[in-house]
Amino acid sequence: MRETTTPVGDDVAAGMKRRTILAGAAWSVPAIAVATASPAFAATTTTKKADIQITSVQWNAQGGTSAVPADATFNADNGLFVDATVRNNGPDTITGVSVAISLPISAHQLDPSKSHYPEASDGWSYYTSYDDVTVPGNRVVTFRNDSLTLAPSQTATVRIKYWTTSDKGVTVDNIKPFVAFQATDPNVEETNQSNNGEKTANSYNVHT
């Protein structure tokens, strides 16, 4: 029997900052391209500005409708979900949003070749996944909704379903999923990237 014990604490929030979420995903805003063939026909790309803020994030067991339990313990192949809400604080309307979730690999089913891989609400499509370079042992899974339009002050909520590992002998405590949003349009300049992501307030444990 293999037993893995991995402490996962508040350092997840410190580690999964903007640079972590950007790692492995094409979310950085490039410089504005300017065509210089002729001054009379010079073209510029108009950059929109927006403050993409995560306003709430919480986990629960799949099928759960009551308040989020505190410090619950789950066994092998148990289903959970995270509900996360994003708000566009403006000033411009944007179209296209990505969401990323970071989870401990040993405690969750994060192998795309197996069943019960993370999935998101209708309209959100799997985009990519990669190891979290600043939180060793975590993996980031990202989804996109390229048709989602958010006017200033408008919000949207995404549900990400995921499952605990089916491996036996795993013990991971104090898990707080971290979720972050980002505009997918490279012509959107984010004016405040410090509020894109947040961990859940309550933690849970996985004991298989």
C-alpha cells in the first residue's frame, strides 16, 4: 500500500499568483501591433481596458446543496465542485474569459487519459493543463469561454467539477482549491491583476 502525505496550506494562495496562472498559458497581453507600411494606411489595434475580479469561490461535494462543510474528509473517487464568480469592473466590455483551477496532483484525478477528469459548465471548454511551477505537487487545469461577454459590472459564474484520486493510501489535508480568471482577448489590458484569483475559504481533506 502506498501512502502519500502532503500538507497543503495557505501558501497555495501565495504561490498561485498571476505569474503562476500565466505559466503555460497564452494569457499575457502582447504589445500593440502597428502596421508601418504607409503612414496613410497605418493601422493600430485598439486596446480595451478591464479589471477582471473574482468575487467568490467555494467548493462542495457534488450533489451538495447545503452550506459548505468545514474541514470535511473525502475518500477515493469522490466528486466535488467549485463555483467561482467573475466580475468585469470595466471600464470596457470584453468578450472571452479563461478560468484556471490549481489542485494537488496526489489527491485528485488529474490524468486526462482516465475518467472523472475535471470538467466545466456548459459554454466552457477545456483549454490546457500544466504543472504549477510555484506550488510543487499541484497541477493547473484551464477552461475557456470565448463567447462570454461581460459589460462593466456584469458577472458570470462557472462550475468546475472534479474528483478525488482513486489511488489507495493517499492522505492530503488542508486542501484549498485556487481559482483565477483572465481575459482571453490579447487586446484587453487588465488594469488590476492582483484580484484575478482566490483560494476557497474552507479546506477539505482526502484520505483514501
